[in-house]
Amino acid sequence: MKRITLIMLVFLAAQTTSLIAQTDTDVVNFNAILAEVFDITVTSGNNQTANFDTPTTYNVGIDAVGTSTITVEATNDWDVQISAPDFTDGGTNIIPINNLGVWCESTGNNAIGTEVTCAYTTLATCMGLTIADQMLLDHGTGTNAGDALDNAFNLNWTMGTLNGSMNTATMLQQVADGTIGAMGTYTTVATLTLTAE
């Protein structure tokens, strides 16, 4: 009887070990898809107003109309061009767009002069806008890919100041010679175009 009990215990132990040792596996497959990302955002200063309401503003312009802040988020190197149509009063009267000027400064980790270049970094050297795209921020040395902390910039607006490549006639001269046809409110929209390099 002891022998049968011992054989039964050994048999049950073998059965239990066999059940415990059984395992099964399966897998989950993952794909990571990295698409190129290029995003430019005007984070503040979307609306700007230049008030010409004194002889001084008509004769020497407005140095500091305001500032627009922008960020660029890009997985590759990039550049930014800018253009705008002439100001219009909604009718036939215009203000030539090169009366509007802009100059840039970096507020992010990518500095102008290294990762990014800009030929317009002071009021004296500002860019007069044109109808056609012009290079505003270009790829410098190294890489300028990065996030909004890397690529943050101020665009400083000026109007009628004759600086840099801006119109060489004062706003008063343009009113007097008929280039600017009437008093009133004129509008335009500047477009910033981000391009991968």
C-alpha cells in the first residue's frame, strides 16, 4: 500500500509540474512614423497700426510701430521669406508697401549670426517690404531645426522712416505728389512663408 501511495504521489507531482511549466507568448508590433514637421506661428502682435497724425510722423515716420513675435518648429533646416501687397483703402488708392519696414532679433536659443542669418537686425538696416517674397530669416551654420524655444524671433515694424531698403520719399512727399491718393485707413497683410531647406 505504501508503494501504491508513493507511486500515486510521484504521478501527481509530475502532473502538477507539467501544468505549471506550460507557457505561451505573443507579440505586439509597433511602428513609429516620423514625418517632417514645419510650422510657423505668430504668437503675438498679429495686428499692427501706424497712426500718421502729426507733421513729424509724416516727415520722419514711425520708428517703432510695434512688434510681432514668431516661432518656428521644424524637423529640418528652414528659411522664412516675407511679402505683402501694397496698402489699399479698399478703393483705388494705395500706399506703396516699401513704406513698411521690418527688422528681426532672436529671442530663442538659435542666435542670429550662427544657426540663423538675417540681414536686417537694426532699424537702420531694416527691410522695406515688397510684393515679391524676400528672404527674412535664413539657415546659417550648423542646424536651425528645433522647437519654439530654439526658434523664437521678434519682428520689429517701422513705417515711413526711409531706413534700409524702404521707400526713399517721406509719407508727406508721397501725399503731396499723389502717390498716396487720399487720407483714410489703409490695410495690407504680410505673409511669412516657411520653407524646408
